[in-house]
Amino acid sequence: MSQRKGRTALTRTELDSWRVFVETTEDLRTRLGARLQSESGISSGDYRVLLELSEAPGRRLRSSHLADAIGWERSRLSHHLGRMEKRGLIRREAAAGDNRGAEAVLTDEGRDALRRSSVPHFHAIRELFVDALTPEQLAAARDVAETLRDHLDKLDRSEA
């Protein structure tokens, strides 16, 4: 692993690697999001919220915990939840025992929307990502992603 502490300039190879990584992941996310929207009628943001709530105990999470889980600012999440609530995908309730907090709760309609969208979404993931890679490349992609996540987590802990 290359760790050049103190060096500020990027080499041409480092910069090219960064650009292809960022541009390709952005293109992949854009394509997956467009397919999800066109095939299922929900956005990638909707899907992330619905998935987190479906995996939470009682299908509910405090808004602050949900924002942290999906990496969104609380104000962004609040606006998004308002739109989802109008569509019947979630409802918001006061947190039990805490009048200051609110919980997002997955509705039956939201659970059904997640189920309907998952099969076409998984097909798109296979077509656009998994099928493009050999099993070895897929394992390497996971290793790179986990290494980056661990590095970012360490930086977060050192800043706290």
C-alpha cells in the first residue's frame, strides 16, 4: 500500500487512478439510480431510506440515526422524509419517551415498494456491475472499498 505522508502533489498515475475511480463510480450510481426510478418509480434516496427502515427493529428509526446511517445532513433527510410521507411510504411519529425526537416508520406501502423495486434493482446491479467483473476483480473491488472505508473511519475517529 502506498502511503506518502508529507507529499502534496499527486503523480499523473495517482491522479488518473482517482479520476477513473470517481468518474466510473458516479456513472454507475447515475445509471443505477435512473434504472431504479424508471423501473420502480422510486429514487435511489427513497430506496436507501426504505432499506434502512426495513432492517431496523420495529421498522423504525430516530431521524437523527437514519441520517447518520445513510450519510445525509439532517435537513436534507427531513425534506426527503416529508416527500416520502406524502406518498405514503413512511410516516413520522414522536419518539417514545422523548417529545423532542421524531422517528421515521416504514409503512406497509413503503415495505411493498421496497420489495417491488428490489428485484429489478438487483438485476441492474448484476448487469452494470457484477457481470462486468471476474470473481477475482469483484473480490478486489470489495477489498479496495473496505480498505477505503476503514481509512475514512480511522480519520473520523482521529478527528473526534
